[in-house]
Amino acid sequence: MKMLDLFSGIGGFSLAAHWAGIDTVAFCEKEPYCQKVLKKNFPDIPIFSDIKNLKRSDINGTIDIITGGFPCQPFSIAGRKKGTEDDRDLWSEMQLCHKLLIVFLKVLMRLKNVSGGK
């Protein structure tokens, strides 16, 4: 199976996926420090830095799983606490990914119903 890791952080989802035999095809992570860690631990996997510009055509091959760590830094009590004023506030992008997934699942359910479950 192939996985796309969004809001990747330092790659925790991808490490667990690797242990389970799942291959990560790409990361999308904005933070430079996290990108350095990803490059060190996953040197052959491409890293895209801006979820707002990531396109399906950027990813080679089939994707079976999409993961996403919640982009919490702007709201964390350990951080700058700027909330929506922080340029790292990517909650709307995470919500968009979630909405697209729901639409996709609804289409699949309809197709399954129309085809008699096949």
C-alpha cells in the first residue's frame, strides 16, 4: 500500500506505516526543522512544503492512504499562541482535506449501491 503524509511533522505516521509494510510516497510539511528531520530519516521521499500548492499531479502513482497530523502549533499553549493570526494556521486546509474525503466516500457509497455492492 502507498501513503501520502500531510502535515507530516517529523514523520511519526510514516514510521509506523513503514513498520506495517506501507510505503510513504510523499510528505507535505511546512516547518523547516521538521523537513530536515524528514530528509534525514526518509531521504528518498519527496517533501512538499505548501499544502496550499500541492496538486495530485505532484504525486507519482496510486495513493491508498492519506494521513494528516493536526496543524496545532498556532493554538498550542507551548507556542506563540497567535491562533488564526499565525502564518502556520492550516486548520482550513485540514478541514478542506476532510471535506473532500467525505465527498469521495459518499460518491463511493452511491457507486456501491448502484452496482449492487460490487
